[in-house]
Amino acid sequence: MERCALCGSESETLLWAVHKEKGGMWVCVNCWKKLYEKNELVSGSGESGCGC
């Protein structure tokens, strides 16, 4: 299991988030939701798949 870069909790599922001030990091689902709700993510971060 990996650790969330923000809260330090262990999780099997981490999402890539690009924070407006802290840059890119792997975070748990709960932290990703909090960052999204606070509008602290760079536009397009956390998306999966091809941008084509």
C-alpha cells in the first residue's frame, strides 16, 4: 500500500493531483475530492486516459 502525500493515510488507490501551489502528487480519493471542492487543482489534473 502507498501513502497519500497530503494526509499520510495508506491506500491501495491513489490519484494523481496537480495542486496549484504544491505541484503534482499522489493523493487518496478523500484528499482529491477536498482539493477539487476547494478549487485547488490545476485544470485537467486527475483525469485518466488519452487527451486526443
